[in-house]
Amino acid sequence: MWSREIAGLRLTFHLAGINNQNFLMRDEETGTYWQQISGKAIAGPLQGSQLTLVHSDELNFGTWKSEQPEGTVLADVPRYAFEYAPKNWDVRMQRAPTVIDFHEHALKARDLMLGIRASGASRAYLYDQVVREKLVKDRVGSEAVLLVVGPDGQSVRAFRDRIPGVPGVPDFYRRPDGLLIDASTGSEWNFPGCAVSGKAKGTCLEPVEVLKDYWFDWRNYNPATTIYGRK
Amino acid sequence: MNRRAAVLILIACLAFSLTCIIYPLYVIQPFRAQGAHELAAALLVLRYKLAAATLSAFAALAALVFYWRAQNRWWRRAVATAGALLVCALAALSRVNVYELMFHPDAHPVFRAASQVKLDSDEKVIAVRLGEAARAYPIRIVSYHHVINDVLDKVALVATY
């Protein structure tokens, strides 16, 4: 999710091609070409510019709706709806060939990863492993982070492992009902990362952008990435 | 300009216009690896192909006029005319975004209240919240259109997948 505002302009983007299976966008206003995954302008008048990230989460609809019952949802375009991917598109994509691959860390090209960039470093987490562990406490560079699996067992969010205004390490752990507890304040935290009881009630953790991506794509744009749980 | 020069110009215009159309299509294919330099070259061609193909069409038409004046045989005139028309057709084609022919854009996205939407609970969405406004973009929709230009809580954003 990118901001469309840059250099005093509001840009309108179009699909404009593909670069090693990550698509390119072109804006109407300047004719600049942008790489979708990085938000970087790679050709044209604004070459070298960087779009600003807008924080987003990839969630299950049911989880999102329970959190945002008053929210709005993008509707399909009826005349193209028959061309949309089927429900099991992610399973089918696992079998699609790739044009690049990186044979590192015993990972396959289409292994699903959760990628985080923070404090100048990049780190990737095997999605299946995070889902199994349900709560991952780790560091990306010098940044302490949390990866939290939601009650649906599939949605994942990441946060800075730090309670705003509270010094020290929070030391989170997960209760069987899915709520997080931090040992430092004894507060309960919900999946959106906000304390619902305890001393920190009303405080929310700072979200960290996490990208769900295939290994080959994540590695292509993060050549120095490390992998959680692997050397 | 003599006939020979006019023919050479027509052939050059045709070759040039075909290259402007075909080269980016060849380089930028979904299941082909793109090298950095060839991608840069293909994007350069894409950026200027409309202007280049249009100029080529004008040059071809000018060459055709000279050729008609210098050539009496009807069948040679016909061949030259066909060539020039093809160059003009390529100029028209250079306006086409073939990627949006494959994946039609959602130029005017419509949004519905969450309570009115029938999606399975495990349908994947990209969720964004700005201020008090929350919006979900089903991935099956965004992955087809690739790009959704939107405004949420006065913030202009683009959902991509």
C-alpha cells in the first residue's frame, strides 16, 4: 500500500509490465515507471524517487470485520469477476514456475515468507513457522519485534516489542485464548496490539510493516536478508 | 527524393515502428527473466514509443507521397500504401497498454459497507485504517486489477498486489 502523493503531485497508477514476476506501475501524470514491491521509481522523470508506505495488514476478512464492523470493502467489477482468481489461488500459485530463484537457506522459490525491514536490516520468517509458534520475539537489526498470529490462526501482525511510555522489555507471552500478556505491566493485549486491561490499558503497540511474499521475490529485493531460525 | 529513397524510408519506418512495439513486449513477459539493462532499454522504448511511432507514421506518409509521384505502376503504389498504412496502424497500436488488456483496470472502484458484503471469513484482504476510516481490499480482486487508486480519509493511496 503506497501513498500516491509525491513531489507535490497526486499520481494515478496503472499496471505497466512486470520485472522478474513483480509488476511495474506507471503513473499518468509523469509517465514514470515504479516497482510495485519497493515503491521505487526505476525509469522516467521521477526516477530514483521513493513512494511512502501506508501501513496495511494482510488479514482474514472475518478477523478484519470483527475489528472494523463499520469499515468498507472493495467491491468486485461484475464484468471482470469471472476472471478473478479462485478461492484457492494461493495453493495454485505454489505450483507456478518462477523465472528467478535463490538456493539459500534450503528455501524453495515459492516458500511463503513474512518479511520485515527495520533499522537498516531485513529479515524473513517462514510463514508456516510463525503460524506454528503463534508468537515470535525477535530482532531485526537493532529493532526488537513481535510477530503475532491472530485468533483465526492465519492472520499475522508485527509490532515493535516495546510498550510506549514503559521502559524496559515487555516480555510478552501468549495465553491459550490468544490474548497476549506482558510481564512488565500485566496487561492483556488484543490482536490489533492494544491493551484491553491492566496498567497499560488504552495503549497500543507500534505496528511494524510486515510483507507476506514468496522467498524468491523477497530475496530479490532484500539480498542481505537473514532468515529467522536459520544461519 | 527519388523512388529508391522513398522505399528505403518506408521500410525503415516499418522496421522502426515494429521494433518500438515488439521489443518491450518481448522483454517484459511474465515468465521470462528480465536483466537490468534490457529492462531499462525496454522502459526507455515504452516511454517514447508513442511519439516515436507517430513521427515514424508521418515520415512514412511523406515518403508515400513522394513515391506515388515517382511511381506509375499501380501494384507498386498499392504495396507502398499498405506499408505506410501498417506504419500508421502501429502508431495507433502504440497507444495500447497490453497489460491492461490482459488485466483490466478498476478505474472507478466501488466500496460497500462490511455488513453488506458476503465474503467467506477466511477470504484474504489487505486492510488499512486511516483515522476513523477502515477499508479492506480482497486480494482476489486486487490481484487481478493489480492497482486500485483510492482515497481514504483524504489520503490518496494505491492498493497493489
